[in-house]
Amino acid sequence: MRLIVLAFILATVAACARPEATSIPTRAPTPPPTQPLATERSHSTLSPTPLPTRARWQFGELLPYTTQPGDTLKVIAIRFNTTTDAIRQANPNLAGADSALLPPGQPLIVPANYAPLIGTPYRIIPDSELVYGPGQSKFSLKTTILEYAGFLSRYSEYAEEKTRPSWEIIERVARDYSINPRLLLALIEYRSGALTQPGVADFTYPLGHADPLQTGLHKQLVWAAEVLSRGYYGWRHGTLTEVRTTNDMVERLDFWQNAGTVALHALFAELMADPDFERAVSPVGFATTYQTLFGDPFKYEVTLFPPNTAQPKLELPFLPGRTWSYTGGPHPVWGETTPWAALDFAPPTVGTGCGYSSEWVTAMADGIVARSEEAAAVLDLDGDGDEHTGWAIFYYHLSLDALPPVGKTLKVGDIMGHGSCDGGRATGTHVHIARRFNGEWIPTADPMPFVMSGWTAHYGAEPYKGTLTYDLPALKIEACPCVTANNTLSR
């Protein structure tokens, strides 16, 4: 793999073909100079995947591509630096909108409008090992930490208003950002050895992110979750095509990469200079630590977006006949870098600011309450009680005095609680809602617009802006942290 600043080249350059094997020694990875790697267990049983390479293609050549779950034509065009029109011309049988989900496994040919040197095609993890989805259903974080009996098994720190053991800290970050707890645990081990080693001399920066404002396990994991989210959803939605290491080397990401691997490239680029970065994303880097702990990550792979995935019918999150205000257009679900997948609605009579409301927040569809704690509730729509499988609706800022009980079965329109300022940052009484599918946050617009009671959400120029339209543009309201005739609606 070579790292370069992207350049336009009119000659023959590196490119797409069946991977070619190279000789990779089966030994433990060398620790970075400032942060040792984990002590490997049962390493002799591992067979690191050979580093793949690509053949060379000619400028303007048509390159083969097979669609991945979550792909849209628009995003494929961005990754290859071409246009949707050019791809359609090369694939005349393509149907549907440019922003619609493509069926996974569909073969395409994509024109190479320019020819950069690109990063490694080696895939570290599947997408389903990045998000907190169906692939983690049998994983016990606490049991794993205690069985290894390393430093983490005895570690605790004060985080979010109480002293918490390591497994509770990791689970909270995994839950909030919907990132696989198994992946976070492997990252801690890779950067500190704290899972398997009984003693760790310095745990100030468990992930090696040396920021005096982000010390300790919880803050380091929150920082990592933000970077992983930016990488994963940036690749998924076409806003990220390259990463920059700490010594300003730029990697143009391999066009055929997957979002889960790109998320790790983004994280290691924030932590490392070349060549430590190159090693971290190779078969003898983080992948070896992961496989030592948990085996082949691809054995856990789940198709996150099966063919014909579509949003189920949803209703607005309040009672029929009641008028609420649309106070927050599309914005991040959690933190700063999760997708613009959340919307905010405020009840009547409270006005601006925080105040008690007796207005009920309601179930947007039939489902079962899979989680209910700390001003949050998750309505699981497939009825199995697991918020990490299928469709789930996340509610936040629910009043602590009326949360629905876990396991309660609800019909659309049944009450779930009251909007409030409880939980996190809130400047006014409201409810914050977002959708997940198989653990992945679903943006409010493309590729599956957020539609409730016939109202469709649209992005604004910045977070919390945007509109809701009913029956296309016939009716339109603007998001505003206010109560006016221009931002109210009813079921």
C-alpha cells in the first residue's frame, strides 16, 4: 500500500483485479513506540490473510464492481470520482433513483474517469462488525473481560455521574453510538493490552489518543466512537473518500473498500503516522489482535441491508388531533458525527424552554419496548425484544417519571411517556427520535427518507434546519426552536 496526496494521472496506474497473495509471517505484531500492543494468546493457531494487491488499469477503463449492502448509485459515483450518468450509460439496465438502495451483489462496470494511487484493498472487518447489530447477539462483554482476568477485569472509573466497571463503560459507549462492543474491546487490547495483561503501567490514554482533556477509558472511547462513526457513515454516504495520517500522508481509500474497514482506517489515521498506520491496517496489525481474541471477524458477518429493505409505515410520535411543533430538523443522533438521523418535536402549551408537559409521546408503530432507562426508550419493531436486530425507533429526552417498562408490547399510538429536558443537552421540552436498522443509524433523507403520517423529512443547510413536506410540496413546514404557525403539525 502506498500513501500519496491525490493526483490526476493520465498514465497507467494501480487498480482492480483478483487479489494476489504475498508472504505474511505468522508472528505477533510489533508494538508502536508509544503504545504497546496486546500480548497475543494462542497465536500459533492463526493464519493471517495474505495482503491483497490490485492489477493496473488504464485511464478511462471500465472497472468491475459488485454492489455492497447499503450502496447507492450516487455514492458509488462519488467513490470512483465519476457521475451517475456515466455509470448508467455503462450499465443500461440500471433502474431506480440515484439515491435509492441498490440490491447487494449486483455486478456493475464503472468508468475510471481518473486514476489515483489508492490504499490497500485488504478488508479488516465486515460492516456488521462495526455497528452494534445482529452479529453481537451471543457476545457477553462482562463475561469476556472477567474470563481474561487482565487489567480491565479490575478497572473502574468515575464516568457519567457514578463509578463504573470497565464493561459498563464500554457497553454505554457501544450502546449510545451503536458500535460493536467486541470491536471496542479489541481496540483497547490492541492499543494497551489491558484485556489480557494483568498489569498496565499507564492507562491515562488507553487508546493512545494523547489529549489531556480526554483521559481515562470513557473519554477515550467516546473520542474513538466519534472518529469511527465519521469514517463509517462518511464512506457509507459519500462524504469521506480519503484519510490523513498524523504526519500528513494522505490515503485515497480503495474504491472497493467496505465501510467497516474504512472506519478503522479513519481511526488509525488519527492516531498514527506512516508506516505505523500501514501496519495497523494490514493483516499483521489490528486484524491479528482481533483474530487472536475472537477468531475470524467475517464468521460473524450479517447482511445489514437485505434486498428490498424499506422503512415500515410510521406515524408521528404523538396522539391524533394534537398539534406539536417541529423544533429540530435532521441532526446527529448522538454526539457530533453520527448521521443526521434524528428529528425533534415539542409538545404544545410549554412554549420555549424547559417545562413540564402532560402531552403523551406515542409509539410510532407496533413493537416491544427493548430498552427504557435514563430518559431513553427503544421500540423494537420486529417484536423479538432485541434493539440490535431489524427496525428500531430510538426515543430520547423522555421524562424520567413516566418511562415505559422494558418488555411491554405496544400498538401504534400507545403512550410511551412525556417529552422533557431530561437526559443530555436540551434547551427546551421535546422528544428526540431516530431510526436504526440492524444496528445502523438511518439518515432522515436518502436512501430511505424518514416518513411519518405522510410527512417526509428533508435536510437543511445545517443541523437542526430542514423541512417536513406532506404530499410532496403541497404542504411544507420549517424546523424552528419556536412555536409558530410555520412549524406546527398534527396527526
